[in-house]
Amino acid sequence: MKRRPLIDEKDIIRYQRDGVVALHGLFSQHWIDCLRAGVETNLAEPGEFAREHGEGRGKFFDDYCNWKRIPEFHEFVHGSYAAEIAAAAMGSPIAQFFHEHVLVKEPGTVKRTPWHQDAPYFCVDGVQTLSFWIPLDPVPQHVCPEFIAGSHNWGKLFYPRSFFDDTDYNYDGDNFVTIPDIDASRDNYNIHSWALEPGDAILFHFRTVHGAPANPGGGRRRGFALRWLGDDARFVLRPGSTSPPYPGIDQVTGERMREDWFPIIWCVSPGV
């Protein structure tokens, strides 16, 4: 019997058109419990890239590249359907894993995540790129990350911004521009957000402009992100430090991302 697709064709079309789509009830309670356990380990044992942002009220924690040392993250990357779903949404015969990213806003956190694209932070770019953002707690719409539909097709790269003080990275060259003041003219943009439950996921392109509100009250907002690369993704040498930095990567612009660092987790079967 042919298995039901993990992502509907209409959602694939929406992702490719808008650069973002929300999928509900995607992951089982097993996987939510697995990721919650991993995030608590990450909070108790931060990695070398862990940071806290904001003005001292609440706690906005983020960390990445811990999937090899935290067993639950490793299990999710290799054992869930995330890679296959990513490949289908990207229209790629493969899903190559780039990294994971944990973002936790505890109740009382007044710091919002600035509007940005992910691509300029990364040493990779391509049409076939995709991030998951998976909530591990109920997320009311007013604290959900926000995405500008269609912004992945603007043909612009915006300076990456510091999550700590919202300033542009010192990226000279390569035609980077400062992101516009989106909050000053929100009605000019097609901004999407959703009320989410654990097990849902937002899929979005590396070039989709997005940000996230503060979490001034209510419950925790634990988010687990996964970054995926498709068949056309290639290494890019940025004009400054990338995030993650990947020291010693030893690649040049235009090369496929090295598979010993970034494994191919899913590949379409021959003849399919």
C-alpha cells in the first residue's frame, strides 16, 4: 500500500510561492517529548555558541550545533520524517542537514527577535533551502514568529542583525542592504503568523524575512529549528563572520557543502 504523503501538494505549492507554510499535527508526542528532553539538556549544559539576549528581564536563550552531543537531537535528525518532508517542500532529491538551533523565550522576556533573513548569516545559499521551526509549547498567535510571505523572492540580501542589540553585522561588500523598518509600516507587508501547538511546524526559506515578538507573559516559548539544504545549495564565502562560524571548513564559493560535516539524511530512492 502506498504511504500517504507527509506533506500535501498544496502545502508544497504554498511553501514555494510564499516562502513559508505552517503544518499542523506533523510530529507525534514521542518526538515532542524527545526534543523537550534535549532542550532541557541544552539549557543545563550550554554549548560553545550559547548566548543570552535582552535587557535582563526574562531570558532569551539560543544555541546551535549541538546535535552530535545531545542524543535526543541526533535521534530526531536521523529518525523523524523531517528530512523527507524538507526534501519534498524544496523539490529536491536530497535533504542535507546543516544544523539545529534552539531558541527559548521564558515568560517575562521583553526582547523581540529582530526582522532578518537567515541566509546572510550562513555560509551557504541556494533556491533549495529550508528551515523548520517546531514549537515545544503552545504558542498563541501574538507571540508566534512572523514571516513576510513572498520575501524570499525579493532578490535582496539584508545585513544580518545582532540578536543582542539589533545592529547590522559589519558586512562590507556583496551588495548587502539594511532591512527596512517593517514595524513602522506593517500594513505594507503580507505578514503571516499562527496559533501553534506542540507537534506543529513552520517551514520557511532561508531568504524569507521573519522576526519574533517578545514573550512578556504566559508560558514558555521553546522553539527547535532545523536547517536543511537541497541539491542546489552551495558554499558561499561571506564578507564577515558567519553564524554558525564553522572555523576550518576549508571550502570555496560554489562548492557543494562537505558531507562529512553536513550529512545527507534523506535521498530519493533510485527509479522513484
